[in-house]
Amino acid sequence: MKALASFQTGNASRYLTMLCSHFGNKVEAKCDGNEGWVKFPFGRCEMTADSSQLEMRAVADDQPQLDDVVRIVTSHLERFAFRENPILDWQIPSK
């Protein structure tokens, strides 16, 4: 299963780096320029940054695990980007 969200911001690369660095203290994570990912025991989040937005793709085997990935990534981005008050609208793409 997967879910997609994007956050319109001029600080996308900064938030990508912060998320990967923070999560990398506890789980496997990698940030390479404007792309990065975090591998949780229950799923994964892949991220891409450009000059105007941070795109996120959460992936997990089932809905409860996907919900965990979405919840954790969202809560951390909200904390890191609190000045911008991110509102993420995660979408489940149709097959």
C-alpha cells in the first residue's frame, strides 16, 4: 500500500535533510541531495525536494502500518516546520 503527500515550501531541501537526519538516529535513513528515504520496521517513506515543495511517498504492507508511517512522518514534519504550519493531505493513489 502507498500514500502520497506534498508540502509547498521554499525550505523543502532543509526539511528533507532534517527528517532523514533525525530518523537516521534510530532507523536506517539516507539523504542524497534532493532525495531521501527512511526505513521504519513497519514501512518506508521516500522523499523528494525541489525549490517549491517536499513530496513524500509512504509505503507499507497493510493499512495499519501505512497509517503508522503517515502519522510519524506527519508529526515530525509538523514539528520541524511549525512556523509554516504544514497541512498534509495524504492521498491513496488508485491502482
